[in-house]
Amino acid sequence: MLEVIDVWKKYPPKTQALREVSFEAEEGSITAVFGENGSGKTTLLKVIASFLIPDRGKVLIDSVNIVEKPSFAVEKVSISTGYERSFYYRLSVEENLKFFGMLNDLLGKTLKRETERVMKELGLLECRKKRYMELSTGYKKRVDVARALMKKASIYIFDEPCSGVDLRTRLKIHEIMKRLKESGRIVIFASHDLEDLKIADRVIVLKKGEKVLEFSPKKEDLAAVLRGILEIQAFPGD
Ligand SMILES: Nc1ncnc2c1ncn2[C@@H]1O[C@H](COP(=O)(O)OP(=O)(O)OP(=O)(O)O)[C@@H](O)[C@H]1O
Ligand SMILES: [Mg+2]
């Protein structure tokens, strides 16, 4: 169980990136974090992964407050940040994945098997020898999602996993997130795209760092909710 309780985060001097954000996610569920650019999605995901320490509030994973014990989050959470510079540009796809697998304690045959499995899953087998720097944007995204799968975790976090990928890859990534859910994992992803929300059990909508709406796309009338979201997201003067 993941519990985010009254989380605040400020980037000094004055960007209040998160204000009083709370939500819960159970095992075997997918939560989408939706919101316009700069609304705080990435900041929230990084707080849950203990990459950032909130100024106030708690993040409980199985009742352990990771704000006080970040090492627990390191053990339980796997995050795909979508951050290009976190890969080795001159290493191949396969070498990058193996390197991160080793950092997550995978060795020998298990490392080989897991690398093959995730490369196959993300359609990376043909470009396994290509250097990371030579990949297109969509393929870099695939490697990023693949890397998150190279760790056995209870919580999987993906920051905009579907941005810049083609339709087939998007459906594949949806499938991967659904499979993680079915195996009892907690999945949290950020997205700008309404199409991605359909696979989520809960959607958290952020605006200027505040949770302005939480809904279940499977139970509620998506069209009505989307009209509400569009109103929430309206630009000043619209
Ligand atoms: N390292 C940082 N230092 C200062 N301000 C930051 C930093 N990172 C983010 N911010 C600011 O915090 C706010 C929230 O940013 P965040 O990246 O969490 O938003 P986001 O919803 O992920 O946006 P996007 O859709 O563009 O990815 C923004 O105003 C942003 O400019
Ligand atoms: Mg972001």
C-alpha cells in the first residue's frame, strides 16, 4: 500500500511545486497523474521514489515513512524518469540495460535472461547493439521503460512513458503496465494524454501543484470528467 499524505514541496526561492497532495494506491492498481506542463507531476513521482525530500508530509510504503527512511523506497520502487542523460550514450542498448540490471543485483544467467526478456518485450532486440546516442526519441523511451523493468519492485513509476512513441509501442506500454498491475504491483504514471487515462484505476489531476480532482475512469462518465478537466486546464483568458 502506498499512502501520500499532505505532501508539500517548494523549489526555492518561490516555486511551490506541490501543495497538500494526498492520495492512496493499493497493490494491483494503476494510478495516472494528469496535469498540464509544470503542474508538479514529475516532482510528485520523484518524491514517491525518494529522489526528492518533501518539505512537509509523509509518504508511506507498507506503513514505512520513506521520508524518514529513503532506503526503503530504494528497495521497493523502480522509476523510469524519462531523463536521457541518465544513460551511457556510448554504450549499446543491451550494455545499458545490463549495467542497470547489475546495479539492481542481477547477475550471471538471471541478468542475461532478464535483459533478453525486457528487450523482447519492448521490441529492442533488433537494435540491441546500437549505441544509445544513435536511437530515435521513441526508442530511447522504450529503453527507459525497459530499464525500469530490470528491477524487481513493488511500485513501478513511469514519467510520461508514452510521450513520443508510436501507437503500437503505446499499446505495448499499456499492456506492460496492466501486466504489472495483474501481478499485484502498484503502477503510477504521469501523462498529458487522455488516451492513457483509460487504463488507470484512479486518476489524480494536478494543477499548480494542487490535487484538484481524483476520479475513476472506469466507473465515471469519462466524457463528463474530461469536460471538467478541460475547464480546470483552461488557459487564463480562454
Ligand atoms: N529543479 C528544479 N528547480 C526549480 N524549479 C523546478 C525544478 N524542477 C521543477 N521545477 C518547477 O516546479 C514546477 C513543477 O514542475 P514539474 O517538473 O514537477 O512539472 P510537470 O507536471 O512534470 O511538468 P511537465 O508536464 O512539463 O513535465 C514547475 O513550475 C517547474 O518549473
Ligand atoms: Mg514532468
